[in-house]
Amino acid sequence: MADKTESPLWNLIENERRALVADLAEIDEAALAAPTALDDWTAKHVLAHLVMPFLVPTPRFLLEMVRRRGNLDAVNRYFADRLIQRPADDLVAALAEHADSRWAPPGTGPALPLTEIAVHGQDLRAALGLGRDVALDVRTAVLDFAGAGKDGVARRADHLRRLDAAAVSAGSY
């Protein structure tokens, strides 16, 4: 079995992270208070979520998973609420600093972090009124990953909608 760090998806992840950093370069703290389509998360919450793997030590994350009885949504919310206390520039800098990271959650491979950066990157752009076409190879990998499992059809449709550049730039998703 090939080492998970050898996948060509890592280059796509790095490109997506760098593209998001470039899009956020001129965005100020106030703009990141914009609401997103993700429950009650602001754009800054989504940014915090994207850098959480780089700023939250794994043991701390696991401890919160135990405290919250395995509720991943609650753990993500807990850490996002804490990370948004940091200046936006620090969060963007963390994304830039770790753009080439090959970290993936235990038991997964690069398809999960690619899906996170591609889909949530578009969530951020939609909240900020920015548009960007997601490359076909990224879209294909994300939609293939999303299509797996018992909820694959619904998840794939959701991701397809969220990756759509026209919907993102119009803020209509």
C-alpha cells in the first residue's frame, strides 16, 4: 500500500489553500464577521475551522471529543469559538504557513482535507462575495469522495452546489 503522503491530491490541497490565502489577503476583520450558510458560523468561524488542525494539538482535540461524547460538530464549534478570538491575520497566516501540510485525520487520507479546503473555501468566498472556479480535478476528487458511503448521494449534491462558482459569487446558495 502506498504511503498516504505520496498522493497527488496533496498538490491540489496546497493549491487550494494558497488560493484561499490569496483571496483573503485584502479581507479585513470586519468582513469576516459575515454570516455563512453554515448554521450560525461567520466567515471567521469557517476560517478558524480550516486552520484548527494546525493550531489545536491532537491530544487536546481528542480530549474534547471524549468530553463531548464523540460529537464532532460540538468539538468543531468549541475550537472554532476559541480560535475566532485570534486576529484574522493570524488565522490567514496559519493557513499560509501550513499550506503544504500533509496532515490528515487518523484513518483518513488526503481526500478529506481536500474536501474541507475546497468546500469550506467556497463557503468562505460565498460569505465574502468572492468568486472562484474550482479546478476540475479538485471537483472530481471531492465529489468522488463525497459520493462514498450511505449518505453519498445527498452529500455529493450538497458539495456540488457549494463548489459552484456562479452560486458562490452570487451568494445564492
